[in-house]
Amino acid sequence: MDYQKGDLVKLNNSKIVEILNLPTAFMSNGSYEVQEYIDNGIGSIGKPFWIKPEEILYPIKKDMLDDINNYFEVIWDEDGLNLIPKDFNSIDIESDNNDFNRIKLNYGDGRKHKTINIHVGNTVITDKNKITVQPKKENKSKFKKIINVLKEEENE
């Protein structure tokens, strides 16, 4: 992929950096000169360094950057990592045609992102304690539906 000066990219080590110079620059030896990027109004900080093209995972759009702390309280304790969602409206559990399950947190207005999707692959999501409200499904057979339609026609 061709990157330009000023582009933001995510590296293999999870850092987000801004590209300062391209591999075609004098003395670059095929590498990009980058500087760590912080999205809190500061922008690029720290000492510039060089990275090889294979260290880049993917490009980042500046207008999509947001701090995860705006959506979750992150707590580390003896039980492990706890992600506590902040001010969400609802939670949906969805599955697509490929049985790829996800937990979808829905947020209201006033946030950069309206949803957060936690993709869990084909892992089964269970509600062992039956704490969620399950939508009611009508399990009527076709035979019962036909009888109900006939009864309604008789009543008319």
C-alpha cells in the first residue's frame, strides 16, 4: 500500500504513528520515518524513528480515532481485566450467516461511535442464569395458522 506524509498507521506493536518521511526519501533505506501519535489534541510526540513497511498493520483514519476510556471503565484486579461499559442504551447479541457471533453495545447521541461490536467468532453465547429478557417467538405450526385463518373467515 502506498502511504503519504501525514498518514496515520497502526503498527504490529499496537502503536499509532504518523508518517513523517517515505521510503523514497534520501537515506531512508526503504523504511518510513514515523513519530508516535496521540489523539488528544497533542498530535505527534516523541523522537522520530524508522520502521520497515512490514511493521505496518493498517492505515488509520484521523476522524475515526477515539479513546476507549470514553466507552469503558478499565479495571485490572486479581480476577483479571474488567471492562465496564459506560452510559450505553442497550445490548444486542447477533449472529450473521457465517455463525459469526457478536455482542453489540448501543450508545446514544453525543458520542463519536454509536455502537461497539465485540466479535466472538463462533463461540456460543449463553445466558446460564436467565438474566436477559428473551423475545417471545410464536411457535405456531402452519396447520394451526390455517385453522386460525379459517376461524377468522367464519366470524366475518
